[in-house]
Amino acid sequence: MFPKIELRHLQAVVVVAEELNFTRAAHRLHITQPTLSFQITEVEKLNGIQLFDRGKGREVKLTDAGRAFVEEARSALCHAERAIHLARAASDDCGTR
Amino acid sequence: MFPKIELRHLQAVVVVAEELNFTRAAHRLHITQPTLSFQITEVEKLNGIQLFDRGKGREVKLTDAGRAFVEEARSALCHAERAIHLARAASDDCGTR
DNA sequence: TAAAAATACTCCATAGGTATTTTAT
DNA sequence: ATAAAATACCTATGGAGTATTTTTA
């Protein structure tokens, strides 16, 4: 019923998918590489899915499951931000009415 | 850039909006009423928005901002769940291929 | 006075960090 | 030899709980 992840996990997966490099992704997210590594592993373990192939060497690749996940994750993040923006806009309307 | 809330907050707002009663909503969320009360306040404070009118008495009402927020929050939660479902489906495809 | 939300406080789980190891170029 | 990811461990923040107070219908 309740998703076993938080927005921070979605954000993490999306950025890693864009960078295909944990170290750079961690910088963008303002967290350390081990923390990011753990977050991704957490998402995969908790939900029984494999999002990235990183078995062979240091090259990080999206799996098919990862690609599907990222697309929806982007939408979720987008709507979450819109929720705040629209609520702010509605509040401001009241202020200037 | 990064939303100052997590999915649990979105879930909390959505359920309170449906119940219009913090105690019942808390039950549905499997948390206590004070915890829920605090979560909602947190969302409002951190983002400078007012989602519920609960100044007068014990009647809880959605504000305009709240209504806008809830709609997007539902979408965000929906996409988050779909992210997991689709990823699982993609994984299973591989297994049965 | 009863029912519901808010407040005060306490505590523990866990998110995040540092240090290190492993691995593949 | 280097660059990047994983692992181990530790700490501190804050998420969640219990107890209590406030409020109004």
C-alpha cells in the first residue's frame, strides 16, 4: 500500500541514471558516494528490483527495469514539486485578492 | 531544487484530506495522532503554505492551497508506485524470457 | 464534559558521514 | 597506479511514541 521508498530515493536513482557515475551523481546530490551507493542498494533490496548493472567493472548501466523506473520517478518528482508550487500560488492569490 | 518533503508527507496530507479528521487519518496511516499532526505542520512550515483550516474548533477543512496540493500529491504517489510496479514487471520479463 | 487537535518531552532508528577495501583499467 | 564502487563502522539528527494540555461543540 505505502511505497517502501521516499522522494530522496527517486531523486538518487534519477541522477545516477543521468550521470552513470556514482561519484559525480553524489556531488550533484550534495551527499557522499558511499551514502548514495547505499541508497540505491536500499531501493533495489527493499523492492526486489535491479536498477543498475554494475557487476562488470566501474561502468554503470541502466537495466530495462531501471529505465522503466526512472521514467515514472521523474513524473513523481515533477508532481511533488508542482504540489508545492500550486499550493504556494493558491496561497498568494489569497494574499493579493 | 529538491522538494523539502518526502512521500510520507504527501501520503499524510492525502489521507487527512480524505478523512478530515486527524485521529481517523492517523489510524489509517498506522501512526499516532500527534505524529500525524506534526507531519502536517512540518509540510506547512517548511514550504510556507497552509493546507488545512483548523483554527476554529475541531472541524478540519481543506484550504484552496490544500486542494491544489492534494491533487498533485495523489499523482506523485501514483507515479512512485508505478515506478516500482513497472520495474518489477521488467525484471520478471527477464526471468521468464 | 467529551472528543479531537496541539504541545512537550523522550528515545531510538536510521540517514548520513569517515575510513577503508576491493576491483578493474 | 588510479579511479570508482562497495563495505564497515560510527554518530547525530529527527521521526515516532507517550503523556498531557488546550479547545470547542
